[in-house]
Amino acid sequence: MRKSPSITSKLPAVCAIALLLLIWHTACDLDWVPNFMLPAPGAVLRALAEDFPMLLQHARVTLLEAFYGLMTGVAVAFITATLMDRFTILYRAVYPLIIITQTIPTIAVAPLLVLWMGFGAAPKVTLVALTTFFPITIGLLDGYASADKEAAALLRSMGASRWQLFRHLKFPAALSHFFSGLRVSSSYAVVGAVVSEWLGGFEGLGVYMTRVRKAYAFDKMFAVIVFITAVSLLLMAAVTLLRRASMPWEVYEKMERKD
């Protein structure tokens, strides 16, 4: 019998958030911090409500860039990880390069992409793809490596081809790692799109943040940060739902452990 998750398991997180909001409100109410530096939570919520239609308009552009970039990153990561797992020499040659790319700050790459590709959507999508590529590639490589060696030997003894071995053993074994990487990358996608919009563009949440920052409207600045956080959490929740739909056996295994 399936057991419902306990409410008490979420209580510490709720209490931590409530405590943080209380400290924030108290600091603003007692003027420990000037309002122009740290607006009160109420001011942030009012700004969020007032500018919500405009935020939705800008979010449409940012989410499209994030979606296209994430899909590109997933496709390239899947092809790269699969080839690296298949060919050892390719793994040894490419893996260090992938690690090195993660030492380059995103803020340093974005201006170059704008210079090469202009102020359209292309540099934004490319930056998101570069940002989301690494977690998914590493996740897939770890997933392929985690495949049961004895099961692989059994399938080979039964005459299974490389494709059958990949389809029936390696790919299912990598799904869990893939979705873990995708969950991280989904939040990176929005942040990557926003960062690229800071450096050039006409629409998007990053452009909106630049405008309100220059106007010293810090309540609106915090409002868009809250909005981006909410969008990122929703994307991560969507990936979790997709994982449950794609891996129903994982849900049943967890239910059996609890029982």
C-alpha cells in the first residue's frame, strides 16, 4: 500500500523560509538596512503584482530561449556522451576538454557570443546550450558506466548486438542519472538566458532587470529575482514529473522499500 509523504518532512524547510522572511522584514522595519538597498518583502510583493503582466511578456522570450538552448544542450550531450562511452579514445580525448570548458566564466563567454552572433536569439540559445551541456553529459556518462556488468555479459552470451545492449541495458541504467542532470540544467537554462540578455537584447527578463537596475528600482529588481526563482522551481518540478512518467519502475521500487 502506498504511503503519503509526511507533512513533517517539509516542515524544516517551511520554517527556514519563514524565519528568513521574518528576519528580512524586521531588518527593513527597524531600518537596520536602508530601504533603497534592501526593500521590504511587502514592497517586493507589490512590485511583483504591479509588473506581473510585463514580467510575463518578458518571460515568454526568456523561456523560449531557455527551451531551445536546453533542447540543443540535451541533444548534443546525448550524442557526445554516447560516442564517448562507445569509443574509449574519444573519451580520453574529449573528457578533459569538457572539464576545462567549465572553468571559463559564463559572463566572459556571453560578450563573445554577442559579438559573433549579434543581438538576436542565437547567442542566448548558444549560451544556454553551453551551460546545460555539462551536467547532462556527465550524468549520462556516469549512467552508462553504472550498467550491470554481469547483465551485459549475459546479453552478449545470448548474442545481443551493441545496439540491443545499449537499448535494453545501458540506456535504462542511465535514465536516472540523465534526469538528475536535466533537473540541474533546467534551472541553469533560465539563468543562462537571463545572463545573456544582460549583455544585449531587446526583450527578456535580463533586459527588464537591466532597465530597473539603471532606474534604481530595487523593489522591482527583487521582484524579478523572485519571479525567476519561481520559474526555475516550476521547471525543476516539471522534470521530476517527467522522470516519474518515464521511469514508472522507480516509483514502484520506492513504494516497495517503504512497505
